[in-house]
Amino acid sequence: MNANTFFLFLETYIMDHLPFLKKSSKHTVRAYNTVLQQYLGYLKDVANVPEDELAVEAFVANIQPYLDWVEKERNCSIATRNNRLAVLRGFLRYVAGRDPASRPLVEYVNRIQDKKLPSAKTASYMTREACESIIKAATPEYGKGIRDKAMLTFLYETAMWVQELASLKLEDANVEEGYVQVMAKGGKKRRITLTPRAQDCLMRYIYAYHDGEKEAPLFYHAERGWKKGLTTDRIRKIVQAYATKAGKLNPDVPKKVHPHLFRSSKAVHLLEDGMTLEDLAEFLGHESVASTKIYAEAVEEEKKAQ
């Protein structure tokens, strides 16, 4: 492979493969391009690889020194180092799919190990079946079941923080357009796209519980004729009550369940379904992909246990 072919692969990977075939978000495409351009700069300025000699061989041969440079010279974290490696692997898998001769080189890169995060903890999460059992425990035909089923579905499908859920007002939910606007940590607003399931459940709940008061809390309880928003403590108690009920029928449901367990469970399930760390970080509202790495660790641990 010559340099012209290599740069053509690089261009089509960023401009076509990621956004159109993989359906990656603009955030992910931008992040991948930044890493690849940084590595090209390293090859030119640090490794002294002439641009007209740059092909897959030189690209692969300098990956390990580059990772050491990222960590030691640029003082980046191990999580950042691992993220850089993941991006380079992704591009090389694309190249190998179009240039069979490069596959042995790509297999070599696949053998480069991620570094273990020294203080990383494996995220706690529930199985999909356990999550579904808790949601189904809220029977919509009785009492507050409509509200609670919508709230539990919402917690899982949106993976939002319990504080975000408690602060939602009716005006924050645009069911027709399929999104909610939440106030994230640090006072920043972010938009969460609703899955069809969450959209349907929320629509049914709003029809039954709301009469158009835009300023009303989205999830509330009635007190002396007033709509009082559910506090984070009350949400935790509701979640635990349904988990206890579900646990009697499904032993996979943990004895102690809190709202954040829905968030971490959804994160792990999305990674299992093929979502990239960058897209997951955006979905969860993380400012850095390093914060999302804990969920990838959980997926890896699960694979080892199988």
C-alpha cells in the first residue's frame, strides 16, 4: 500500500464510514479525527516519518512508542492512553477490511494490551432481565402504577441521574419530538433522545396525570390539591419497593437497588449492544470518556467470566 492509498482510506473512514455506515455521532467523528490527526502529527514531528512514506506499516510500527509518548511526554492518563489505542485499532480494522495484505499488522496491534487503570472499580449493574422485572412490578392498572412504571422505564431508558429526574418539569418533555431537556451537573443543560418505548410510556403517563401545567413537576405526588415533585429520597424508596416486589419472583434482582443502578445497567447494556465509549459518554452526559471507562471494565469482566 502506498501513501496515497493510505490517506484515501483515512479520508473515507472519517468522512464516510463513521458518520454514514456506523452512524456515529458528530461528537464521535470529531473525537476520532482529533486522535488520528494527533497521531499523524506525532509520526511526522517525533517519529520523523516522511509523509510520502507513510503507509500502514509505518502507522503500525510506531503505535507502541506513541502510546508511551502520550502517557509520559504529554502526561495523559492511562484512560486517555487506552482511548487513543482504541481509536487507532478502529481505523486499522477498517483498513484491514479493505486491504487483506494488512491484516497481519492489524492483528499485531490487537495484541497490544490496554493498561489497567490502577484505581478503577468495576461498575455495579443489573441484568436486562432484572431491570425488566422491576419495571414490570409497577402494574399500571392500579393506583400510582402508571406514574411509577413510567418513572422506572424513564430511569432505565434515559440512564439519567436521579437528581435530573427529580428536577424535570412537564415543559422539559417534548414527547412529540421525542426528547427531554435536563439540567445536568454544574448547571448545564443537555438533551436526551427518547427511545420509542420511553416515548410511549411517557405519553400515556402525561395523558393520565397532567392537564397542561407546563411548570408542574413531571413526576409528582398530590398533596392537599398541590402537585409536589418527587424528591430524590422518595424516588429511591419507590425504586427499592418495586425491586423488593420483583425480587420475590426473580432471584437476579439485587436485594438493594437504587436509581443509579438503572443508569449503570443501561450503560453496560448499550456497550454490550455495540455503542462506542465516545457515544456512551455523550449519552450519559460525561465530560470525559475517562469517566465512562468503568462501564467498559464491567463488560470485559463479564466476558472473562463467561
